[in-house]
Amino acid sequence: RISQVYGNSIRLAFSISNKFNQSLAKSYYDACAIAGIDPNVVSLVDSSDSIVASYARKINALKGPERALLEGKNILLIEVGHVQTTVIVVQVLSDITTSTGITNGVKKLAVEYNESLGSFHFDLKLYEHLLEICETKHSTKIAPGSKRSVRLLSGCERLRKLLSQLPDSSVTIENLTDNGDISFSLKREEFFSLSSNLLDQIKLHITNALSTAKTVTESESFEISYIEILGGGLRMPAVQQLLFDIFGQVPLGAKLDDGSVALGSALITNKHFADISINPEIVDKQINLFSDVSSELGLTSSELTTIRDIELALQKRDAEYKELLSMRNSLESYILEMRSAPKRKFGELIDSNKLTSVLDENEGWIWDNPDASLSQLTEKNNALRDQVNSLCEKYHSAVQEEKLAIEKTLDEEAAKAATEKEADGE
């Protein structure tokens, strides 16, 4: 869809784990090529750099005195997303420059990343707990990957979000057993007790990041002055409480939001290409380009061509099916619309028995031909409209005459009103 709308007139930036390797990078570029996006307009950006870039943009928009309060201070940026956690320690510099490790006056001191620790993993803890309840209290064993399992996991997500706002809550999950629905209740404390090992992992990443930052700065009195949070996982009170337990009453800021990672990726990519337009020899370690990846990795050129052809065939089939459904819906809607015509104004001008017979015949054809092709549906649609127009000719003429009469009256009234305004000097 992106390539259809924008072509190659824009550049795309993907935020990826800072643990990515060249093989993973090639997979991104291969996927873009299969989708019809030129890999040469795609860049991959370290997600931690994206967060820092977004934060730098926010603080550099502050007024001079407000930004000056941050200069020399150490800031913790923490994201607990759907499946990943990123902990970054940065230092705000007085000089708003960009160089290795520094983005617009914000220096990255330490990064901790876990791609298997996010809100989803808290949901899984709830899932395991509720699964046990199903087996012990309701004698129901739910198979992983089944529809019941999917409904249970969806209910766990709802319950987690409710417990982020309420001290206790409950959810009802439909058709979870042969006997029907099951309701589950849970207290916030119970949930966080179930998730204690996940909280311990987040704490360990924070501790490691602080230790690394302290080593980098060679400061014995290293301390965090502000904390900026983002991601759905930080909405959980237990995660916020964990931060208070570690840092005391250091305020939690809201300069970052769920779009910060995407924004930061775009900012870094935009700046890179603006820079190389001035100096083509510049090397930016913050982004990975298609030209940086070995062609020996991933899919070969011939494999990409084959898969791209398959993709185009699938897209064509999807488009044809969408058009077929549209025509089928159009035919059904027209039949439904015309059934009520004899009951409308001027409906007495229609032979309702003949019209009903024609509509019934065509509706029956639709039900009898569920696999009708687009050409067959189009032909049937056109033929039906011709038949109905012939049967309802007097009705349509009367409706059109009334419409024209109303429009004429409105035009005359508008002209009269304009004349009166002109006479009153308005």
C-alpha cells in the first residue's frame, strides 16, 4: 500500500533492536523488495537512538531557561512496550551538537535492551494463572492455539489494563467451556505477585544501565535527575512503583509518547540524507542502509523476483475478490432498496407484483450461485437494473419531476431573498 500511494518519493525508516545483525537487516530489505518498495529508500535505525532523538527534539524545543535546568543532568529513558523493554541513560549537554554517541546535545551513556520482556509477557503470566483455574475449578483443559485459547489471552489483556486502573477487577470470557462463559476476578496485588520475576528483570536492566553509565562518566556521585517513560507497560502501577523504589521521588516525565520511537527514526533518517546531500562521503553509524548489507545474505535476486511475482499475483487476486464482493453487495443492496419502492410516494405507479417477482428471481439466483464470477454478477446487475427501470418508468419519472419542482422552488426563494437583501442595502 505504501508503494502504491507514495512510490519511491519518500524514504522509510524502520526502528529495530540494537542487537540486530546483518542477516536480520537483509530480511527487512528483502521484505520491502517483495512488497514493491525499493530497498534503497529504506533505512534501519537502532530503537534506542530513535528514543534519544525524539527526546532531544522535545527538550530542544523548550525555552532557554527551561532547557538550561536540564544541562549536565542524567536522565533515565525507559520504554516497556508490547514485547520489548529498553532502558537508556542519557546526559543533557549544553552544546546542541551531533556526533558519535551524541544526538542534538543529548549524550547516550548506557543502553539495556530485552526483546522478550513487555506487556505481552505480563499477559502470559495472567494466561498461565487463568489456565490453571480453568483446569482445577472448571475441569476444562484449553488447547494452546485454539479459539478458546485466543479468547482467554485476549481476556488477559483486558484484565491487565483494568488492573492498571483499579485495585481489583474481573472479566467474563465467552464460550470458554462447553457449559458457556467463565468470569475471572483478580486483585492488583495478586497480579503483580504473579509477575514478580518480570519486575525483577526490569529492575536488573535498570541496575545494569546505571552501573554502565556510572562507569562511562567515571562519577562516584552519579544520580538520575529525571525519568521519562513510554510504552503501555509503564501504565502498570507496579512498574511505576518499581521506579519509585529505586529512585525515590524522582519525577516521571511525559515528554515521550507511543509515537516517539517512530518519530525518532524519521528524524535520524531525514537528517542523514540531508547531510549526505552536502557531503556524500559522510558515514552515519546510527542507521543501516541497503548498501551496507552483503548481497550474499538472505534471498538471492532470482528468489526475490520469483516471490515478488507470487506477491503480485496474490495482490491481483485480492483486488479481484474485493471487486467481486463489491458487485455482489451492490446487487443485494439494489434488490433491498427496490423492495420498498411500492411503499414510497408515487409507489402506486409501480406494478408491485411484477416487481416483486423480478426481485425474488434475482435474489434466488444470488443464493443459488455463491461462486458466480465477477462478469456474471456484473451482467446480472445490469440486466436487473434494466428490468426494474422498465417496470418503474412512471415511478422514476414522477420522482424526478418532483425533485426538479422542489429545486425550482428553492432557486426562486433564494433569488427572492437575494433581491430583498439588495433592496435593504445589505
